[in-house]
Amino acid sequence: MKYPKVRRTYCPRCKTHTEHSVSVYKKGKDRALAAGARRYARKKRGYGSQPKLFYVL
């Protein structure tokens, strides 16, 4: 993905718009004990197939 290396945006220290360098961050690792992960794990267990299937087209 292409993105600009420099962007003009507000600087609270200068109190004006100046050029800032831009960087891309990756998503961090999910917490295993977060409420959503616990809910998803509970939904996946049991008899039969998984209720949440991932379809790859």
C-alpha cells in the first residue's frame, strides 16, 4: 500500500499546521483473556461444526 511519507497536520506544540513524518503500525497481538476472545472460544466449542466458518473465495 502506498502512503505519503510526509503529511501536513496540526502540531500542538507549534500551534499551527506543519509537516510530520508518517509511519505505519501493525496490529498488536490479541489478548487471550479479552471478553471477545472468551466469547468466540465459547461459541466455537460443542458438538458439530463451528458456528463461525471462514470462507475463502
